[in-house]
Amino acid sequence: MDKSPTILETQHLAVGYKSGKAEEVLFSELNLSATEGHLICLLGENGIGKSSLLRTLANLQSALNGQVLIKGTNINSISKQELAKLLALVLTQSPQGINFSIKELVALGRFPHTSWHGKLQKADLEKVEYALEVCEITDFRNKNIYQVSDGQFQKALIARALAQDCPIMILDEPTVHLDANNRYLIMQLLKKIAHESHKTIIMSTHQISMAAELADSIWLAKKTNELIVNTPDELIKSNTLQDIFPFEKY
């Protein structure tokens, strides 16, 4: 039995949007838990609400009902500064509007831990170096972000989140713009970070077969406003994955 501590959990969580008095409910009555050192893959069809769920878990979007707890504390009672020390978020993005070297981009992850002047101390620089090494991007650390490939840029975003040194990392479609080889490498990297750095990593993805191979747990979104939670092996044995994604190979 897995005795890893629970880092993030939800209680009767409802996710969706309000428009006046009307509500659009995407998920309801979610009682989820995410444990330390696990890679969790959130799967589901386009438009089913995966990004909305991740945004709600990260407190970027208000819950319709219920609550999100981090280490037993309601996320709404955690200040933005303290939340940035508990949860790192990687959204799908391109480098438009920013002009940094890879190392400078990764170093941004340390700012929740710095004083008001934002100067990096020795301990901060060590975290940055560690993140560069784990994500295997030290060789082009001084290159401008416009000079690297999409896969290298995505690794840099993950390294920035790793440098932030939070117990939780949430990633929304981190492999969406990558070729098949880089998608697999990124997912392998995230599993390595989860297991070796004892992070709780929750990521949404459309890479169903890769998630089935690499994830410790899968949150499988259904059109009935609910999630099925289980290991990849159990979801394959029960044909649950095949029922929702019949054209994938397992």
C-alpha cells in the first residue's frame, strides 16, 4: 500500500463558470487526492474542462462549490506569496514578449523566495543550477530563448517550475507543440522529477498511450461531470480507457 503523504486534495469540488445567476458545471462532487512523488495525468476529450480544473486547483479560477486543500489548508486562505511557494504552474505558452536567456528564465522561479529587492542568494543560485541540470539544459543555458527549439524551451519552463521548489507542480498540456520524440522525453522528465525530487505533478495531456505507460495515476474525465481515478493498469484491464479512447494502442 502506498503510504506517501497527501499534498493536495479536493472536497466536493465543483468546477465551471458563472454567468449571472446561471452556472455551467464542468465537474461536480470531485473528491480527489494527489500524493507526494506521483505523476498524475489528467485525460479527457477536447473541451471537457481539463484546463478549467487545473486553473481551479491553482486558484486562478474560483470553484463553484467545495474546496481545494493544500497540506490540509483551504487554498482560499493562502496568500498569493505563500501559494507561490507551494504550487508551481506551467501553462502552454510561446516566448512572445519576453527576452531572456534560458538561465534567466529558469531563475524567475526563485522570486517567490527572494526578498523585496529580488536579488538571488547563493541558495537560490544552487536551486537554479539544480533545475538546469535535472532538465538537461545546461549546455544552452546562456542562449536566448528565441535561439532554442520548442522542446528546449518547454524544458526551460519545467526547469523554472522546478527551481521554484514547490511540493506541487501543475502543467497544462506541456507537450502540445512538440514532436512525438520530444513529447515522450518531456513526460519521462516529469516522471523522473516526481519520483526523484518527491514532487506532486499533475499534468493534462492528449498523449493517452504515453500517459498509460508513464503515469502513476490517471484522472480520466467523463462527459458526466465526473472523473475516474485509478492506475493506468487498472483502467486498461477494465477497458475504461478503451471505451473513451478506442483508437489508442495500449
